[in-house]
Amino acid sequence: MGLITVVTVLCETNSFRLFSNIRQAVSYAGLDAVLKESGKFKGRTRISKKGNAAIRQCLFMPALSAANHNKNMQAFYARIVEKNPQAKRKAIVACMRKLLTLIFVLWKKEEEYDENYLWGKNVGKARTKADRREEAPSADKGKRDTTCPAFDRPCRTMHGLRSSLNGSKSVD
């Protein structure tokens, strides 16, 4: 995910200041599922599209790229396509929602992206004691020594966005 995508999402959501949980952010972006039904009529479940179109627009291409190149997102995409091979667009929308969730969590927790992080419900079962010992907080993990000029917020790198969301080193 690129810097422009992250900055667009952060600008459109006001750095997630008004949201206390991810469901509110997803609903604001219009990526929440709604069921259209009335009386005996049972419609299909679709995304609401009542939210911010700019967020949906800027997340579409990164979701396509992540579904092809990120191993966690590839597995997520394949699982959805396996259920319904005709609905590949739905899988991309689900990836868009997952990326928005990822941005929200990383921004709120002020953490860097870890591509080896285990996703899913059975995360606690898959981790061993050795893994937990390695992840013990180090002395400098919570320290932030520079201030991000773009958002007036502490960050580890010059702007803190590129390294924290896609794992690459920044030289800007």
C-alpha cells in the first residue's frame, strides 16, 4: 500500500479521531454489508455505498495488488473465491475492508506492519511460548523520538506512514 493511499484514507477519516471502533470506520467508508428485504421479498446482501466514495476508490487498486502479492491477503481472497467462484469482485471488496481495518488498527495502536503476523480467530492457539518471548516489549519499542511534520504526531521515521503500513524503509 502506498503513501498516497494511506494519506487519503487518513485525511478522509480525519485520522480516525471520530471512530471508537472499526465498525464505525467501515460504515463511514460504505464498505459495510446491508441486506435489502421487504415483506416476503428477500434481496441480496451488498455493500451499503452510503459512505465516503473517495475511500472506496483509493482502496480498490491496493486491494487488487494485495490479493495478488500479500500472502495473508492471497489466502483470504482465495477462501472467499472458493465459496463463490463467480463473485471475484466481492472478494476484492472484502480485501478493501480488510485493508481499511489494517490501516485503522495500525494507526490507533501506533504499530508498524508485520507481514508475518498471524491473522484470524485461532491466532492464540498457533503461537508458542517461544514466539511470545520474542515479542516481549523491548526498551525502545514504545519510544517515539521524532515528530511527523505531516500530522503533528510522534512517529519513528520522517513521516512514519510508509514504514508503518507496508514495512518498507522510507528515505523521503
